[in-house]
Amino acid sequence: MTGDAEEIGRLERAWDEKAAKDVIWELTVAIWRAGGPDERMRVRAARLRRLLQGRLAAAQAPQEQFRLLNLAHGLEQALGRRDEALELARRVVELSAHAPEPMDRVQAAFQLAKAWYYVDRCAETIAWSREGMRLGQELERQGAGGEPLQRLLADQQARFTVRITTVGGLEAEVDRALDETIARWEALGDPVGLGDALGLLAEARMVQGRWEDCVRLSRRALEVAGYPERTAGTTYALWCGGRALGRLGDPQTALAWTEHAARLCQEAGNASGALEARFSHASSLCLAGRHEEALREADAVARDVLAVNMGVLVHWVVLERAWIRMRIGRPTPAEELAEAYQSCAHMGHNLIGAEALYAQASALRLAGRDHRQALEQASALFERFQMAWHLRMARSGALLL
């Protein structure tokens, strides 16, 4: 593994900021590929943390503190230490007024939005995403930032679209953000970036249960990215589009797409993406009639997701595994789904929470228990958040897999 003890020792003897950044990035990729840090990785990370803390204690200039805090933030996020990373991101924002480049303030705001997202606080995530867009658009109007700023705003606009979609109740803003994202990437003329963004937008439609729209965006993403000859910028489209195709009655294509997405994410060191693709693959296996394989994969993902330390992803996997279990007639604890609903509602991931509540009603019904209150509440949420497919399924009493 790179980022090894010898390289860290060189940094301890003679500090080199660029080399430190490279070592932290190499360690980060190794952690992502492993699905979480092992003991050796933690030991090396602790050495890097002590080194950065020492440099920060000695740093006098705000600009130097700003750069060191950014390095420390990246290290803690790689380790899944979300609370520590959040505190560092807040300090980065405080110091961003002293940052060497105006665009650093924009990046600091978006970094804080991501840090809030990783601790499952949707309201703060959205607020700081909006602040980042506001600061970036101010620079745009001044003619500053150039193409790097345009790329940053295009990427963050796509992520913002997904975030406001999961909150629900902001349909007009979702539609506007979706169109603006596409327009920004088309203006840049970057097929890989456009493919990635279209895949993220497909995820937004997937969460809403708008399967046809999800597939349309996914197919467009794969086309502009040059799939299958080229795979850069295709992972979101593959796993989201695959999940949608399974719901639309094409489990074989769903299997092929989700399996490829999981492999690409693993190769790239994208641990959370690989988990998302794997649970989509598990549901595709179930829809293809391969029930025992589906359950084994769902159980494995439920175990592996804990290493990533992202609450919403943990609850999403619980929800997906529950649908698989109910589909194949296995006992499913309604209490686990009730907890997922409560947690998602508290976080602000309202669309996922609404589906978890309907899953709870389904589990209660299958167990011969009173499910009417949960069903009524879930149906009301589906109607409130304009989840038309979910509402139709709830009215017919169908399982969502």
C-alpha cells in the first residue's frame, strides 16, 4: 500500500505540503478500496494526524492554517470520522476569508455542505450548498474563476439536485436545478462530466420512483460518455438505471448494469458507490428469481455498509434488504423499519423515510399485525411528496420490489 511508513517518516523529517497531500490521497484511496480502514491504515493515519496537528499548532499565517485544515479534513473523511471532519470543515470556512484564491471560499462552502451531509443533516447540507452556489455565481458575474469554477458549479449543481430531491416538497426547484445542471455541463462540452451529472440526476428520479425518467437520463448518460467502449462517468447511470430497469421488468439488463457499476466503483476506490451498486444488484437478482443469491448479497452489503459510516446509506440498505426478504417470504422485523423511518425523518431524507414507513406497514401486514396506521401515514407522505408510483403501489398493497 502506498502512503507507507517510509513516506510519512520523510514528511516528519522534512515537511512538504504537496507530498503530504499525495500521501493522504493514496491512503484515502486504499481505505475506500478496502471498504474501511484496517489497523495498519489507522496507525499511519494517526501519524499523519499528529504531524498535521503539530504543523497547525506552529502555523502563524491564516493561509497556511487554511491549507493544513483542508488536508486534515480530507484525512478524517477518509477514515469515516464524520464529526471530526465536520469540525475541521467549519474551521476551514472560518479561515476561507484569508484563502489565497477567491474560489477557495466557494470550495470551502461546498466542503462544509458535504461534511453536513455525511453526518445526516439535510437542512444544513442544503443551506451550505446554496451558499456555495451563491458565492460561485458572484465570482462568475465578475468574470473570475474561469473553467475550474464552471466545472465546480456544474458538479455541485448536480449533487444539490439529488439532495433537495431526497428532502421532498421542492419539485419546482428540483426541475430547475436539473435543467441548469445539464445546461452547465453541455456548455463545458465535457462528455465524462455530463455523463456523471446525468447519472446523478437519474438518481434523483430513482428516489422519486420515476423509473422511466431515470432510465431515460441513464441511457443518455451512457451514450454521451461513450459506453461501453468508455466507462468514465458511467457508474451512477449504470446502478441507478439498472435499479430502474429492474422495476420496469428488465432484470437481465439490470443485473448487467449493476454488476458492472459495482466493479467500476470498486476499481476506482469509490466505497459508497460500490455499496449502492451492490444493493441495486441484490434487488436485480431477486427480480430475476435468483432469491438465495439476492439474500446473500443483501446480507453482505448490510454488513459492509457499516464501515462507511453514513447513516442514510445504512438505512437505505436496511430498506432494500427488507423488500428482498418480504419478496421471498422471509420474516422481516417491522421494528427495524420503524427505526429506519424515524431516523430518515429526523435526518431530513424524507422520501427514503416515506418508503421505509410503507415497508414497515408491509412487514406488519405480512406478519398478521395491525398495519393500518403505518399504511395511512405512508400513503399521506407519498401524496405529499408527489411519489406517484409509490402511492399507486401502496393503494394496491404491493411490495416495492
